[in-house]
Amino acid sequence: MVQRNTWQRERVREALADARGFVSAQSLHATLRDENTGIGLATVYRALAGLAAQGDADSLQSPDGEALYRACISAGHHHHLICRSCGLTVEIEATDVEQWAKRTAERHGFSEAEHIVDIFGLCASCSAERDATAGEMKDVEERDAD
């Protein structure tokens, strides 16, 4: 089914492009609501689903099971490194994963296998910030112990 390119759908596309990393439909809707666009949550969900189906948005499921979306940068199959803290996302190629997936599927008699691999962790900035905060807390604890 072809979706019309309405101003609401275009505004959702723009908001998604402006977002840092992956965002939920609810988060994107809140941004649009704060801008007084009048775009409803159901419209945001439909627009995001359509963008993902057309390959204009990446979609993944968070570790909590929530659907998240991001404006797609790369065409074709790819994977992501995603910061659990700030949402920074890096698109990566994973040749080893591709080969493993193909071998595993073939070993079990599967053909036309597809897979999704996304790696969640902390980016360098968030790791450094966490380490700095932990160091400050340790200093406070040591002063309190004296």
C-alpha cells in the first residue's frame, strides 16, 4: 500500500532526522507536541512504520522491548552500535556476523535466512562521564570515612 506524502508524514520524517540516535514513537510525538504541530500519536506510529517499510528509517527493538526508530543513513543491510545512555548510534559492517549467520542457517537446513544484530553499550563519552562520576563519589566516600 502506497502512503501519501502528507505534511504530517514529512514533519515526522524531519523530526526523526533531527533526533540523535534511535527514538521511540512516544518520544518523537512529545517533540512534535511541544512544537504545537497537532500531529497525533497514531499518525506518528503510521509514519514511522511507513518510513521503516520503505527503508527510510531503521527500526529496532530496545532491550526493554520498545520499538525504536532512526533516520536511515546507509542503504542496504547493516548493524548498529548503540549507546544505552545517550543514544549515539554508529552504523557498522559486520562481515564475521554475516558469515556466521549464513553458516548457522545452512547447518540447520535453512535458506534465505535473515538476521538483525544490534550491539548496546556505552559510548566513549558516556563511559568517561560514568568513570569521572564514580571517581568523584569515591573521593566523597573517602572524605566521609576520615
